Amino acid sequence: MTLAPMTPLAAMPSPSTAVWQLGPVPIRAYALCIILGIVVACVVTEYRLRRRGVAPGAVLDIAVWAVPAGIIGARIYHVITSPEKYFGAGGEPIKALYIWEGGLGIWGAVAGGAVGAWLAARQLGIPLTVIADALAPGLPLAQAVGRLGNWFNNELYGGRTTLPWGLEVHVMDPDNPGHALRDDAGNPVLQPGLYHPTFLYEALWNVGVAALVLFLDRRLRLGRGRAFALYVMGYTAGRFWIELMRTDEANLILGVRLNVWTAVLVFLGALAYFIRVRGPREYLVPVGEPAPVAAPAGDVSQVDLSAREAGAQPVAPEGYRVVTEEQFDAYRETGVLPPAEPAADDERPDASDDVTKADDDATDDAGRATTDAATTGSADEADGSPERADAGRTNAGRADGGGRPADRDS
């Protein structure tokens, strides 16, 4: 009996170059994948925000804050969880700033991006939960695209395998980052054997998570951040078993990789949020319509005809108000803003205090008017002038009738 050879019949190659020079400027595949992932997330989020009532272009205002904050948070998490690479023996602290060499933690990216999105949400007047739910399917798609950068960098692979999709991994040249080490014949040097492409597993898993979020969000009409919590649960569930397959260096807690523990804790937190939080999907209508742009006065030659031909440009509203889906549909059909529902007394203590103060002031004014009327009437009766007493009583009635804030609120 002849044994079959152990050499695999197929394999997945890896790029031997991850950096290209455009004159003096290096073009890094890792950075391109990150940027492309951000674009994908922005496109998906913009589409979903518009369907919730947000003005066009709001995702760019959000990205200006969220993207830099996410990158900073991702790098901080990586440096904190792998400090020996930068501050240990033989480490170079300055390389903690070299994000182009890889090293971005998704946990820090989500946390930092959330802070940036929160700052943008406050400026735009959009609830953070609306932004989070709109981002929920776009973020895993962005992660899937970003994982291709790990393929170019020949990193984040798993253990040895003989599967047909086993990955060929190059030995990267430490003196020439972004390029594979080459032998005397000029051929790129490969690691012995094939390896699990865990970055690919995670990329495919993320695409599945995006599809799951889209399906359940459409079926269950999730709101109040629950779609984002569903994404977090889906991603961490996959990251748990994929992280166990990885063989790159990592800090351990009780013999288990740190990111495994992080995935478990984050999953439980997202699950608790998904179960506890309830409520309908949130839709937004603008607070105050944008003022129309007045035509410029003066000589006709001073009028910008190109701007007039381009048509009126959309103007972002001052803010947004949360309404029901029925109110939102009616607003889109008619263009008429739904009436604002009065808030409960416990939700607006300042307003109730103002009303109480107004009632007290009105009562005091009426009391003073009555007292003045009585005093005037007494004096007039003493002087024999009943007309003044009647006028005083009339003024008292007017003060009592005109001081009711209920008429102002209605």
C-alpha cells in the first residue's frame, strides 16, 4: 500500500510586498485597506441615516470626529496590551506612533470611535443610539476589508494546517519593512508549511455578522442601540474562537489570550444591553426648517447664475426630534412636521418651575390689583367717586385674566 504524500494539493499564496513607492511617498497596503473599510462603513451608514430622517452628508461630520478618535483608541489599546514591544527590553518607545507598521486593536477602535461619534452627535443634535444602529452593519464590513491588510503584511495567521486553503506565509525582512526576505536567487523566503488564514476567517465572519444584523434589524425593527449591540455580540462570538486559533505573540491571563477574555466580557455586556433595553425604532424630523436663501439684491451682473442653476443646496437643520415611524412616514409624504408632544413633568423640571413661578406671579399681581382696587374704591367712596371704584374692580379682573400661563402655553 502506498501512502499519499503529505504535500497539500492547493494553497493560498500571500503577497511578498505590502509597500510600494510612489516617488518619495510610500503607499502601504495596510493603510489602503483601512481607508477603503472606512469608506464602506460611511456609505452604509449614510444610507441608513437618511432612511431614519438625518440630512444628507451627516456621516461626513460624524466621521471627522469618529475616525481619528477610533484610530487613536485602536493604537492606545494595542500599545497598552503589548507594551513590551515598545517599552520592554530592546523596545523603541517612538515606534508606538508608527501605526503604518500595523498594530490597531479593534476594541480600542470601537471605544475611541464611540467617543468621537458622541461628540459629533451632540453637535448635530442626533441621538447616539441612532448613529450606532445606522453603523451596525457597516462596521463589520469595514473590519472585513481592513483584515485584508493583515494578508498583505503576512500576519495574524493561525497554526499549521494541510487544508486546501492553507496559507503560505513569507518571512518579512526586518531591515526592509513591507517586503519579504529574499534568498540568494532573489526569491521570497516562505515559512515552512501552511497555516490557517485566521484573518480570512474573521473577514468572512464579519460579512456574515453584517448580513445577520441587516436581516434581524429589518425583521425585528431594532432601535435604541440594539442593532449595534447585536453586531457586538456577533463579532465577539466569532472573535472568541478565531482568537484561540491564532499563534502570534499575545499577553496571557490564566494561560488564555487577553483578547479572548475581552471578547467574553464585551459579549456579556452587549447581551445584557440587548435584553434590558426596549423600545421602538427611532426616527428623526428636523427641529426648525432651514431658512430659504434670499436672492441677492443689486445689479443683475452681480448675481451668481451658476449657483442659481445648481439649485438650492440642502442645509443641515438646527437639530432633530425623535418621532414614531407613523409620524415619520406622514412627514415624508406631506412635508408637515408632526406636533411636538409635551414632555412629562418629571422630564422637564425647569418648565414646571417656570409655570409655578408664573402662577405665583400672576396670583401676586392679581392680589395687588385687588388690594389697590379695594383701597381705591374705599378712597373713592369716601370722596364720593364710584367711577374710580368700578375702574379698579375692572383692572383687577384684567390682571387676574391676563396672568395665566396656560393661555401662553396653549
